[in-house]
Amino acid sequence: MTEQATKVSDNHIASRQKSFALLVDGHVRDLFTTGMILQRLDYDIYIVSTAEDALMMIEAATPALVITELSLPQMSGLELLVRIKHDPKTKAIPVIIHTASDDPNREKLCRVSGCASYLKKPVEPDVLYTSLQQASEATPRQYIRMRTLLPARAGGLTSPGDAMSTEYVSELSENGIFLCTLRPRAVKSVLNVTILIHSMPVKVKAIVLRCVTIGSGQFREPGMGMRFESISPTDRELIRNFIKGQIIKDIPTQ
């Protein structure tokens, strides 16, 4: 992994500005693991292994947030937190503590010093995502939204042997999808949608919140942003497990 880990799809450059996070961890394996998870959560990241390097990076470019381990080679993560919060130029930067330490006194000191969240390793991707959203977004998302490529069809239910035409899901969460299609329906339309996940049909009823048509803008896929109006608990669980599986796939546990 490079020190600047960037992973941007051209199709989404114009439609969504990604967040930038600074990850600080002296443990190489944890740095790699957390960095990969953050990338898959669709964050741009810089990674450094010391608090000193983190301060140099912050001076050069202000991140949306900082995620740091407490145990670092020289200056500790707690001291880094204090330095950030006591500098008028950086005090507004949210700092999330992500640590293997289970010392309640250190946790209390971090919270008193102004950390946005205190997470103990290993942390579930959805918990990490929620903390990132709450720390850095004016309107935090409740559910992970993941880029993907899943066959789908709107407007009716599909039979197991049917081809899925040209419609597919490019973004997926527990609460909705972006359905790429050459035939976007009108905003507020309510449609039956079938999504194939691991060859399993997930059937939902969803309302169209926004439409993108051909010619709407460079790099924008035609389709519909949709929120689920009706989904069974079983299908919601299937989506949740699929998203988590994709995020942690081939990543060693912390």
C-alpha cells in the first residue's frame, strides 16, 4: 500500500466527493488491515506510522479526520490528540482513537482530551463506518454504502433462469441502491426490484429518490437512486452479510 492510497472510480468523480482520512499506526499489520478496510469503505487515506509524521502531514494538508493508535514508536497517540486539539489551526479536526489498549484510564483521558470516538481493536466495519460518519459528516449515513456490480431488474420479479438485461446495482446498502439502467423511472415511482447476491434473489420494493439520465453529466451513469420501502429481515441480513464479507475479504484479522 502506498502512503497515499487513492481509489476513485471515474463514474463517481462528479457525483460524490470522497472524504480524506489520516491513519496513524505503528503496527504494520494493523496499518495495512485498517487501511484496506477504509479504502473499501470508500475513503481516501494517507497512512503514517508515527505521530511526528502525522503532524507534518497535517501541516501540509488538513485531513477531514485522524484515526490513531495510542501506542506509537515515539510520541503517543494521546499526545498527538492533545497537540491537535490545543492548536487553533487543527482543533476542529475530529480524532478517532483506534487502539489495542484496554486501559480504562487511558480511554478516560482520551475522551476528556476531545477524541470523537474511542474504538478498541478489532472493530467491526459497520462500527468503524458509523464512527467515521458521525465524526466527519454533517449528515451521517447510518448504513455502509458499498460500490459493487450486481445483476438486477426493476419493474417486476424475475424468474431464476431469466437474464437480467442491462440493469445492475452499482451501489448497495441496507437501506437502498443505485440501480444503473437505460430506462430510469420517474422520481417517487415505487418499483419491485430483484437483486442477485451469490445467485440468491433479493426481492425489495423501492422508491425512486433521484434519476440520472444519459447526458446528465460527464462520468455519470444513467440510473436511479432508490430507498427500500419494503424488505424482509432475511434479505436485509443477506445484504448486511454480503457487504461485510466484501469489506473484509482476503484481509487478515487484527
